[in-house]
Amino acid sequence: MIDLPISSHLPDMVDQYISTRAQRLAADRLAASLKEAEDDMYKAIIAKYREQGLTALGGKLGVVKMKESIEPIAMDWPQVWAYIAEHEAWELLHKRITVTAVKERWDVGEEIPGVGRVTKYSLSVSGDK
């Protein structure tokens, strides 16, 4: 982690925030570009391994192994939901709520039992100088 001293003078603090945010956004763009190149290589290696019947191959920097596994995918959500409800198999779902759907209900006065409210603060930057 980068340990930057934070000014106690609010206008300086705002400038530090904007500058640090700009640096982070530039690093994010670089990371996204590298991730895209990595993903392309990943897919190409899997395709070549499958084409050539390989499961591992070494280069100068290391060995890349390919593993095969079977993963679930919901093909018919109404059937999945019916199964979950009938068997009370809630562990098959992720435990999170959809913020947009909850807020839409709140907007029309509908409360959802067990759902609370928490204040979230955020900043926006305009007029980067």
C-alpha cells in the first residue's frame, strides 16, 4: 500500500484526492488492458491444448496446466426457483439482494421484511483541472 500523507487543509485534501484518483484510474486502465491481453492468451492456450490433446506445457517462465471440471448453469430459472422453494434449498443461491429492485419497492412505499437501510456516502469529481 502507498502511504501518502493526507493534508489537514481541506482544499489541499481535495486536490490530493483528485490527483490520487487520476493516478489510480490510469493504473486501472493499464490493468484492464493487461487483463484483456491475459484473457485472450488464456482462451488461445485452452483452444490449443484442446486441439492438441495437451493438459500441461512448460515455457521458460513456468508450466501452465489445464484442468477440466463440470460447473452448474441454470437453464430454466422458473424450474430452479420451484426446486429451491419446494426443498427450501436456499443455499443454492448467493446471499445478497438486488439494490435496484429493493429501491424500486421502497419508491412505491413497499417495505421488505428483514431488509434494513444504511447510509452510504460517495464522492464525485467534476472539473478535473
